[in-house]
Amino acid sequence: MNQSDKQKEDLSEIFVQVKDIDEQIYCLIIDILRKAKISDCIGFLSNIDNQKKLDAQLKVHQDLGIINFKKMTNIIQQIQDHNFNKYNYSEEIYIDLKKDLIKNISKQQKIIQFFLFLIRLTAFDQTLIQCGSNSLHLLVEMKVELGNQNFENIKVYNTSLVGANFVRCNLSGSQFENVDISGLNLNGAKLFNCKWKNIKIQMLNILKGHTQAVLSVCFSPDSSTLASCSGDKSIRLWDVKTGEQKSKLDGHTSTVYSVCFSPDGDTLASGSDDMSIRIWDAKTGKQKFKWDGHFSFVKSIFFSPDGTLLSSGSREKAIRLWDVKTGKIKFKLNGHSDCVLSVSFSPDGTTLASGSRDKSIRLWNIKTGKQKYKLDGHFSSVNSLCFSTDGQKLASGSSDKFINLWDVKTGQQKYKLDGPFSSVNSVCFSTEGQKLASGSDDSSIHMWDVKTGIQYYTLDVCFSPDGATLVSGGYDNSIRLWDVKTGLQKFKFNGHTNWVQSVCFSPDGTSLASGSSDKSIRLWDVQTRKDNSYQDMQQQFQSNFIRESQNINFTILLISKQKLFQAQGAQIYKGEFVNQQGIGLKHYLNNQEVQFWITMKNYNKIEYLIILNYIAIINTKYQIINKLFLNFNQISAFFQFINFKFSNQI
């Protein structure tokens, strides 16, 4: 047995031993070490008196506790003497050893918790820094969820954390040295008094991803997978939790316009400019079928609620209904005289609606393939259709700037909603069916009362599953969330650098995906999270002049051709951030919007004077900059404004 095999075997055997350790011990030990300022972990744990005290605090059977402490002390001692605590396991020579190790431990939660314990031990015990650093590297390699963790005062030396997702982590007091942080996500992280030296950061690491505009995104029914399609002819499946590309679906020979999951999530359908529809196994990414039948590009596809049928609309005027099981065309629905732009099944699956450039809407009987009604009322292309959740109403949006509401049973028009000032591209019912939202070319969203046809308000489109929130994406590169009840904007998400073409809520309503012409997909956390992290800063300076934001919103996952370092909404107080060339990284972090904000328009005259008084206490206005701010241009402008407006009162 060579030395590498022996090291691999020994290390695996060491880690397997932690399966019997009570995980409560980890938190207890960390708390004791912190309070008592202990710097020798093994020495502390080896002491019998300490073991008994810890055992009593655990409030478990005495013998079990002592056995656990003795066993854990022995495990830590073995790791301390192992190469795992001597060498950088992110180096190339350890690739094979690491792959085998990860294969054996990746799904063992006990070992993952032990790794987190080793990482936190580095805050106290200098002799365990390398094994803690290697543990963190392995967790990153295994794509373990690291967001919202407390890593205060940890020490990480000589490793790679490329692509690590530290969203909302507390890294205050951390010391990084000779660490590759390329592609790190520090959005919302707390970075007080950090000392990061000899840091390696590559602004752009090329990954496999879309190379042209992302045209459509779609969540799987269980919210675990995101499908995207693009002008680059490919479809990609992404792990929503990690952002890892699960598979790249190649087969189409031209732009892919639309993707849609089957209701059970096992199948993905795609429609393309190459005139074909492809059916994919969503789990393996393998193409199951290629359906040919259209004679022009396939613009829209839609599964029936039971997943047995797939409808497709094309420029060739006809709609096709496919039997998903056999791949045969069940019906070819003829009637439109121009390109079919949208198709939609009723909730009960008995009716299909289609909208066309010929200005008409057709309702089709799915069982017979016969046309039930032809709905005339628009004066231009019908761009979007949506059934209400009870299936009794159909909304249509058109380039004629009108929205029509139809009675599905009778085919009669109930209302013509006149409000948008440009082409209506999207319509969407709320979950309870009482409200209708419409999106237009003029970047506006209108909200309507379905019963009366009266407009509630106009917003500058897709409802959340609970119907309480509306999302919009637009040409200004932003994504906006709106409160359905009030019409007020709740959040604005910034991050895309080009037109946001597609937005989609996850079925559980906790995440939002967006696809953009900037060739990236972003995943956003749409749950309201109260952020009290500014309070520590305020207490330190005994001032409440920073008007804290109740919610910090940012990308929690970026799926892009380029792996970008992110630090939007991170909080910095003092600290050093220096790369391998000795160049400070604060300016780069500043460009990532790592800063505290003073928004001048939010303050009245009295508040300005309070701020000025506070500045006087600090002695000089530039001293407070060094303590709180990284955005020098903004602060300089702030002081110029203050001095100009209130110079007589200083």
C-alpha cells in the first residue's frame, strides 16, 4: 500500500468514527472555549474534570458523555497528527485522494457537522488551522449549504474556496491567508475587523454556461431544478440549491424559445426555431424523443394538467396536440390564419386556448379536437393567454393595447380593459382568481379587479403561489416585487446587466429565477428576512443615525458563463483585504456595493444636524469615513451637500 492510499484509508477511518458523537457537544465546546479563552483544545478536552463539567452541562447519561469526550479528543488528536493538518488538500496532487474521500463522506451529515466544528475550532486553536481550512475546502467542493452560518474569528490558510456561497454568513474577525476566493458569494455577509492577506481572486473564471440570451426559465414542480433555454441552442438544468449545472441538453440546431416541465417533474419539453419539439428525461438529461410535425419555429409549449398531452404553437398557424406517451399527434388544430403566439390549458384540462397574430382566440375541445369558440374582439396580435384558477374565465392580452376578459362557458366577452398605453405582452391571474395583472411594452404593469373590470392601480409579470406578490422584469435590467393588495413596490432586485426576459417563481414561493439578455440566470431569495445586523454597529458607536433597511435583497445564486465575485449588501467595518500582489481589495469590494449607506433624501434638516454633531464628536469628518464607509465618492458628495446646505448652522 503506497503512502497516498494509506493516507486516504487512515483519513476515512478517522472521519467514520464521529458517527457516534453527540452533535450537541460541538456547540457546547465552542461556547466554553470562547468564554474561557482556551487556546489548547486537546489539552482542555483531555482533562477529566473538564469532561465531567461538560458532561453535566449536556444533561445526558454520565458514562455516555465521558465516552464521547474521550473519543472526540482521540479523533482530534489523530487529525492533528495527520497530513490533513499539514498540507493544502486543494492542491492538484490531492485530487484523486480528495475525490475518493468526498465520494465516501458527501452524504454523511455527522461528518459534515464535524467539519463545521473543526472550522470553528480554528478561532481558538492555532494548531488546527490547516485541518480546519481543508475541512472548509471539502465542504465547498461537496456543495454543502454554507449560507447563514456563524464563522466568526475563524482562521483559513493555504486553501481554495473558489465558488463558495457565504450568503449572509458572519465572517467578522476572520483571518484568511493565501486563500483563493475567486467566485466567492459574500452577499449580505458580515465582515467586521477581517484580516485577509495574500488573497487570490480571479475576477472571471470561465464556466460552462449559456453564451447567448436566456429566453425562458422554468422550475420543476418540486422547486429543486431550474431549466433554462437560450439562443445558443442549448437547454441547461441547474441544481437550485447549489447552482451547479446538472446537465446540458444538446440536440436543437437553432434557438430554443420555450421549456416546460411536466406536472410530475420527470419530463422536460422544449420548442425551438429548428421546428422540432424535444422531450427530455429531466433526471438524466437524455433526450427521449424528437417530435417533428411543425413547419416553422415552435414558439410556445404547454403540458396539460395531467401531463398526458402537450400543446405547441407555431408560426405555421396550426396547433398540435401531442400524446406524451406515444409521441404521436393526437390532433392538429387548424383555424388560425397566422402565427400562433400563445397556448394555455384550462385547469381541468378539457379546454385549450390559443392566441394568434390573426387577432383571434380559439377555444378547443381537447377530447374531440374540435373548435368550441372563436373569440373576436382584439384588433391586433394576441400575445398572451391565462385561465383563472377555477377555469371559468380567460384573460387575453394583445398588441392592440387592450386586455379582454372572456366567459369560457359561453365564449362571450365580459370586459374590455382599457388602460395600458402599449402592447400587452403578458397576463396572469392571481391564485384566488380575483385579480388580474398585465405587463406591457411601456414597462408598466396594471392590476385589475376581475369582477368589475376596474383597474386597481398601475405598476412600473407572474404571481407568487400564494397570490400576494407580483414580480416583473423589464428593459431597465431590474426585477421588481409588488404587493398585490396595495400596489406598492416591495423590493427591487438589481444584478442583471441587460434586459430581464423571463421571471419565474418556484412552486414553493421561496425563490425567484430570472433569465436575462446578459446570458445569466439569477436565483433570488424572495422571503422577507428582517436584517438586524446593523444594530451591532449602532451599539458600538451609540448612534442611530444610520437608517437601517429592514430587508437586504440580493442574488443568492448566480448561474453564468462567468463565475463572478459577489459582495452586494455585505457589511464592512475596518479590516484588511489584500491580494497576492499587495494591492488592497477594498476598492473592488466597493464596486460590489459593499458599503453602508446614508441616503440624503431620507433625512430632514434636524437629522442632518444630529449627524453633524455626531461627526464633531468623532473629531473629524474623515475619521468616520475610516470607521464606517468604503464608498468615498458618495461620502464626499454627502459632506459637500451638508456643507453647502447647512453651512450657517455648523
